[in-house]
Amino acid sequence: MVRSLALALLAAVCIGACTRGSPGSPATTEPQPPSATGAIERNGTGAQSSAVAGAPSAAAADAASQSSSSTAEEVPGTTSLEHLAALPPGEQLPEGRWKAGTNYNAIVPAQPTSVPPGKVEVLEVFWLGCPHCYALEPYIQRWLNAKPAYVQFVRVPVMWGPFHRAHAQLFYTLESLGRDDLVEKAFDTIHRDHNPLLGTDEQDSFNKQLAWAQANGIDASTFRAAYNSFGVHSSLEHAQEITDRYQVESVPLVIIDGKFSSDVDKAGGQAQLIQLIDDLAAFEHRRPHRG
């Protein structure tokens, strides 16, 4: 009975697409002032919608545009659509393949990353309970085995509400225990085995995740200590900051070096998204005066 309820709740959140505003998601407050452009929201059919809640007035939009242009000129490394269009042919993306504003969005102003100099960060915002993230996962895993050495992959679980937080805490607990191999198992458990690893409340969700962890060879006390650790809770705070900073409205969302964002729909498919990631990462890696 409880398991059926949890499955029903998970399904409700994922009807059509994994979005913040899907049925079953918690009510949201007024969004923070935007620090990144190009958040994509899918409608009930999975198609993209270009509507942005709380759009500014024409005067405010014009002022914001002038401010962004000024910032793009003053901050080294900031990428704007105008800058991309003005680049020499040798520094542009493959001609005819990708279009800014269609296949990907430029993030203005560019956001800081946590990778060392010489590396390009590829950040995936995801949710273990999202079928679209699960569908992308095999492509991500194959890409990880072949990606360039200069690319550093980071994944951050989205933090929209209690369901997402429960799965995020499981993800970071596995990461802290060095059991990243079980992330794939968690995906399979949720989507293939129809066990959502969620309960009716926070304690129930923990109990179900603990039982699953024990079944996969993790000692109960070890799991409990990691689950409640300072490190895991710090990671959850960081995930919330990323969710807010990029105004994440749907997952999976991929962000390249804090400068570009895209998703499966914008790229045209999972395989195309992987190619777009490679092309944008290569573009950013070879860009002169980066950093």
C-alpha cells in the first residue's frame, strides 16, 4: 500500500516531463533575480515552452539588456550571443550544426565553476526519479569513457522539493561512501524495478533507502552516519544553490563551463546532446584568454 502510494506520487511528478511545476511538485515562491538565461520548461507533452514566469516589462528588459551588455564587456570570459557571432570562423562552433538560442543558450553573465585551470566543467543537473535523466544515463556513461581529458564532469541533483531532496541525499551519501557504482543501481531500482526509494515522509524515505543500501552491501551504521554527516548536508546546500543560481525548471539540464546550457530537446536527442557537449567544451577549451 505504501509502496503503491510512493509510486503514484513519483509518477505524478514525472507526467510529461521532469519539471519544477509538474503535478505533485511543491509550490514555489517568487524566483530569485536571474543570474543565468535560458531556463527551459516543458509542457505536458514534453515539448519545450518559451514562456518565462514573471517576465519583466519592456523598460526593465531594455535596462537589463544594457546591463548584460555592459557586464559582458567588463567581465573577462563572459560569453554573449553577440560575441559568439563575431568570432573568427576558426573559433566558431561547427558551421550549420548548432545555433545559439536554438540548440543551446549562452549564459550571461557567465557563472563561476569549481574546476582547476585548464579544465572545462560539464555539469549535469538531474534527478534520480526522472525518466528523462534515466534515458540519458547510458549516453552519459559511454561519453565518460571517451570524453577529452580536459573535461571535468560534475553532476548535481536538483532540489525542488521533498522527493528531490530525499533522492539527492541518497546520491550524496553514496558519493561520500565511495559507492558511485550504486548510482546506476539506484536508477535501475527506481525506473526498472519500480521501487521509488521514497516513503510517505522523511523518516520513511530514509528507512527504505537504508534497506536498499543494506541489500547492496552497505553496513547500516555506516550508511546512517554518512547520510546525516556534515559533508552530505553541505553538498545538499550546494545543490540548492546550483538549482537556484541557474533557475533550473526542467531536468536533465547540462551546463558547459558556466557559459552554455542545453538539454535533450534543444539538442535534438540524446546522441546530439552528447555531440553538442563535446563541441561546446572544445570551443571553450581552445578559446584564447579563457579564465
